Amino acid sequence: KSLPPEFLVDIYEAIAENEIKLNEEHQHSDEAAFWDGVMKRSATADSMISVNRHGPAGEHEREMVAVIWEAQPLTTLATCFECVLDDVIAEQCIKGFIDSARIAA
């Protein structure tokens, strides 16, 4: 079912009047270069995709974790944890820290 046009217009106007911004002190210092690197890597990702559902983690999984790690997930989790007022989201941040520690171990 489609959303009512009035609802969509209200959302658009709300965002246009109060643009969504990241906390500037936690943004990547050279954001343009960072995203250029992500886009270059993603352009060649299709040729490297393989799925091995029955074996141990291999080179592709290591590369995937390395790319995720470059995105600085701990900084993102810390920022969310410091700013959040919702206990459920705070718990998800803590779970993210624990999962990150398990993956890195």
C-alpha cells in the first residue's frame, strides 16, 4: 500500500527544514577520500564474491571484516552509546561491542 502524498510531503519538508547531520566531531577526517576508496573496492567486489557455507572462514571473509573495520564501527557504536536515550538501542550498542571483540579475537 502506498503512503499518502501528504505524509511524504510532510517528511520531505521536515528534512528540508532540519537536515539530518552526523555529529561533526566524529566524522571521518578525510571523508571524500574514504568514500572514494569504499566505492572503488565495491566496483570490483562482484568478481570476488563466492559463498562457502560449509567451511571455515577464508580469505573473502577476512577481507570483508577488514573493509568493515576500516569504517570504524567502534567509533560509531561509541557515539551512539553516548548519545542514545533508549535503553534498547544502548543494549544493541553494547552487544555490538561484544560482537566486535569476539570477531577480532
